[in-house]
Amino acid sequence: MIFIHQFLKTLFSWLPEGKEKDSQRYVVSVWLVLFLLIVVLVSFVLSKKEQPLEEDFSNGTTLRFELIGQYALGFKQIIKETADIEEKERIYSGLIQQAQEAASSNADKISMAVILAELYSKDEALTYLRDLEKDYQTTRTMKYDIAVMKEIYTKDQNWTPSKRVREIFLHRYQWFGKLALTGNMISDDPIRTALFQKAKGITNKVLVFSSLLGIAILTGCALFILAVIWLIKKKLTFAGIQSTENEIQGSVVFLETVVVFLFMMMAGALLPGYMPGWFSIIWHLLTILVVFWPWFRGKTRQDSQRAFGLKTDTSIIREMGAGIVGYLAATPIVLIGMGLSLIISKFSGIIPIHPIVNSFQEANTWRIIQLVFLICIFAPIIEEIVFRGAFYFYLRQRYSAWISAAITGIIFAIIHPQGLVAVPVLGALGFVFALIREWRQSLIASISAHAFNNTIITILLISLVQV
């Protein structure tokens, strides 16, 4: 450890020490490097074009489209005996619109025919396929699959697809491929029944989650109103960020910590193209080492812990509970951010989805364990240490809590791979996490809030995918 410390000291000997770290010229240079890294990361995200059409089938249908399609067909099973014809038509029209908006890949677009065939009729599916072939820039692969899909919906029950066709459709279209291949079977065929049972299970889970979400939103709004009243009456106060003179002097090292983290993120984004997947994972895990940067730059361990907010005067359990309550109480703020993202998405036609979401599709148990650890434990810890720890502490020495929370929230949102459409909702979350850190004067609460948010989403994804 001593050898590594001395090696790094020598490697970064050109960096200023002591009071020189607070010089205006040096601080400006660190900010410039920070913004340069942000621009590079954002440019990298925006430059990720869709795969060429010929390669667009490599991963099959997207998870979002598959879930929306299964929800639509499962919903049909629930209402087919209860709703009247006009009500069904209205509901089906809304479900079709949602599926069309979610269809982002070539496999999604062809799978739309399966949804139309099941919700309406085979004739509707055939009309859609003809229009798709005529109006869309179809590739050789698409033309072949459209021709097969047409054959499926024009043959009688005695027609059986070849083994090659079955393999192709099951690989490219997954659940929709299975359903398409049963399109000529009788309605109570065991294979079709099992497929619709899965769709119905997804629909029931979505309806249950929607009900729980509604209760959580009502609870959060009530807590938000209560918090505002208590703030006005001064029954609720923010603890603030307490700093020692030693922590404030040379505090630019905490801004440096953010720069080091973003540099490692940038390198990690480029690694998958040149290194094996396991090395990329290890590299991302190594980003936790940025917590030692202030110590390496001359801060004591105690100063670093206080600046990061890794100390608390109350029990950890109490801080975790406060983080979750604070998260719920900030529901209106998150809803405003979500609403803005939805409006931007509607007008831009871009759907903000984290790339890791599709990793749950066809994931085995070990892969799911890795994803849960990464999303629910590691990401909240490292992101809170960097943004609500180092970055927020640095800004808080100079600006108010509201301005500091807004700056950390915006930059936190911008560097995420969902793209600029997701900035309002992710920025709102970052803003909320910063206010929780300000309220509790501890990072444990904001880490808990962040982990709670990610865990809820992860549980929903796993429950829907692993039906």
C-alpha cells in the first residue's frame, strides 16, 4: 500500500499541494477538465447509433416492446368476457398505440403483426405486413420474415412450418415467434394457452404494481405537504453541511474526485470494444477507489469521511429509514421531472431506456444476481459518494443547498446513458437525493433513497421477465 501511494504521488507530482490547490487558476482548470469529460461522455452516448438494419435482429425483440405486447394480449384475456364491443375497441386502440410507440427495432416492427392478429384478426395482420413492406425501408432479412409471417396467417390448421423457419422465428422473435407459429392452432391448444397465461400473469403484475404505485404516490404527496408545513413552522430543519477549516482549505480535491470518477467512466465506456467483458466489469467496480483520492491528495481520513457524509450521529437503521421517507416525500418533485421527460419523449420520438434493462431478457440466475448487485447496491453507493458526497460538499462551501442540489442533479442526469430525454426525471432524482443528504447531514440516507428507487424498478423488471 505504501509503495502504491508513493508511486501515485510521483505520478501526480505535477498537481499543486497545500494552499496552491485553492488558486483560482487551478480551480478553473479543474472545472474545464470536468466539463470536457462531461461533453465527451454525452457525445459518446449520443453517437451510439442504431444497429444497421441487416444486424438489427441479433438481439431479437426489445424487452420494453415484449413486455408491452404481452401486457396488451394479457389484458385482452382479462376483459374479453366483461367489456362491451365499443369499450374493447377503445382499449385495443390504446394498447396498439403503446406497442407501436415502443417498437424500436426491426424485430419489434414485424412482431406488431402478431399483436394485431391476436387483438383483431389475421386480415389486420396481413394488411399491416403489406404496408410495412411497402412503406418501410425493409432489408433482405425483413422481406424473408414478412413473407413467412404472411404465410403463417394465410395457411390453414394443417400447415406446419419447416424446422428452419421455427428456429429462425424462435431466435428472432422469441415469445412473439412462439405465438406466431401457433397462429393456425385451435384457441385452446396447450401451447397457445401457456403463452397467454404468461401474458395474463404479466398483466396482473402490472395492474398490482400500478395500484401499489398509486398508493405510494398518494402517501408521498401527503408527506410532501406535511414536510412543507413543518418547514414553514420550523418544525423540520435541514442539518446542513458542517465543515472544518482543514476540510474547506484545499476542498478542490473533492472536485478532483469527480473528475477522476468521470475519467474512469469514460475509459470504461470505451473498454468493451477492446477488452473482454469481465475486464470491463472489474474496471467499473474499481471506480469505488475514488473514495481514496482526497486522502491521497493530503486530506485526513476523518476529513474525507465527514466531507463524503460517511459519518452519522444516529443509528444507520434510522438514517436508512429517513432516506426512504425523504424519497417518498419528494414524490411530487420526481413526478414533475417524469412529466417533463414524457413530454420531451413524445415530441422527440426518443424513448429513454437504460441499456442495462435489456440485460434482464433471457438472463440466467447468476446474471440476475450480478445485475441486482450492480443496480441496487454498487451504483447507489458509488454515485452517491461522488455526486452527493464529494461534488455536493465542494459546491456547498460556495452556494446554497438549492443551487448545489440542482447542479449535482443536472450533471448526475446528463452522464447517464438514457440520453438527454431522461435528464428531467434523473435530474429530479439527483436533486432529491442531494436534499436528503442536506437534511440528514449523512450520505447513508441518500444512498438508502437511491437504493430504494433502483430496487423497486429492479424487482418490477425481474417479476415481469421471470414469469
